[in-house]
Amino acid sequence: MAHEADVLDELARLRARLPDVTGVLASGVDGLVLAHDAPDTHPETLAALSSAGLGIGLRLSDAAGDRSFRELLVRGEHGYVALYAAGSACVLTVLAGPRINVGRLHMEARRSGAYLAHLLDGTADDREDA
């Protein structure tokens, strides 16, 4: 991947902005790992599940009459898993502890997702609009 270092840098910046984030992963919609900073996880498994989550999110959005899937948030007893569509080819997965400010998580992850879309799809970099 031509932009692997840039993607990894963005993942590190996202983790730095959100101290309660425990891991981040960028994966292709096909379930392959693009880059990750997710200690204590199996990135290949997480990427495959993120792809499946994206598929579920797309189907849920479609069933609700809205074909513009953006994100999916799962809350568990010990924290959150958040999936963000990052352009047409990438899914941004964020793992966070239970004390994360969910609003800030969304704001920062949306910005990172927009930047990843810019890197990987060549779309406009609209991080300020995310």
C-alpha cells in the first residue's frame, strides 16, 4: 500500500488525541489489514470482523431507507468498538475504554476517517467538516 506510513501516522495521531482509546485499525472493506496500532488484539481477526460489521451497517442503513452508512457503535461492559466508513475502500475501527467521551470519540474518529478517505480514495480532505 502506497500510503501505509501516512495511514499509520494518522492512527497514532488519533490515539494521541484520545487517551481512552486502546487500539485503532484501518482495514479494507475486504477485511484485510491496512495498518494498525491495536496491542493485545489479533489485527487480522479484527479487520475481518470490521468488514462484516460494515456489511451489517450497510444493510441496516439500507433497510431503514438510508443508503449512506457512516458509523456503527457497539458498547460492551468493558468499553466500545466503533466502526467508521472511511471512503469507499476503508473501515476505521476504534477500540475504547468505558470512560471515553463518546461525542469526542465520534468527532475525532470522523476527522481521521475523512483524512484516510482523502489518502486512499483521493477525496477532498474535509477533516474540519467531519
